[in-house]
Amino acid sequence: MDKKFFVAWVVVFVVWMAGSFVVHGVLLGADYAKLPNLFRPESDAQKYFPLMILAHVILAGAFVWIYRQGREDKPAVAQGLRFGLAVALLTVVPTYTIYYVVQPMPGAMVVKQIVFDGILLLVLGVVAAALSKPQAA
């Protein structure tokens, strides 16, 4: 782990937190508000916000670490998009699909969660790739 790793970790963390706010706070906020029996009210959720930060620190570090294990000396954007898609298919799609099966969530909201978080992971993949280019020999 070098300086570039830690820089990428921090940048991915910041982008992920900001992107998650846009996705879940702005784009899906009204959808979540319609389901008070499934989601904490904003005032209650704020008490747990440090755990949200911790989760995103862990996510960002793992995301960059895993990306760097398989990176190649190829165009960063294509690699980042491929990695973001792989992570979305491994995490976002099955997670929200499982939530839909076990919780009474509206199907349209689940589709939005998958699409919006999927797009966010594509962006994060490009960010990780751009910041993790291999050193020139």
C-alpha cells in the first residue's frame, strides 16, 4: 500500500458519501419517507450516522484495494467501468433484489435503487481506476 492507494481511498470515500447522499437522500428520499415502518426517521437515523461513515470508509478502502489487485496497464476508464459493473452485479443487484423478497418494498423503488447505485458504482470504478494507474516502468 502506497501513497496513491491512500489518496484513492480518501477520494473514493468522499465521492461515495456524496453520491450516496444524492442517491438516497435526494433521489430516493421521498420514496423512503413513504415507508416509515421500514426506514428510520431522519432524526433517529442521525444517531447512527457515525456507523454510516465507518461503513463507507471500509467500503472505499476495500473497493480501491480490490481494484488494484486486478488492474492492468490498459485504459483506466474502461477498466473502471468494468470493475464498477462487476461490483454492482456482486453487491447492489442481489442485495436490493433480496431486500425486495423479504421486505414489502415497492418494485419501482427497488429498480431505482439498483439503477442509481449501479451508476454510482460505475462512477466510483472510474475514479478508482483514474487514481490507481500502475507506475510507468
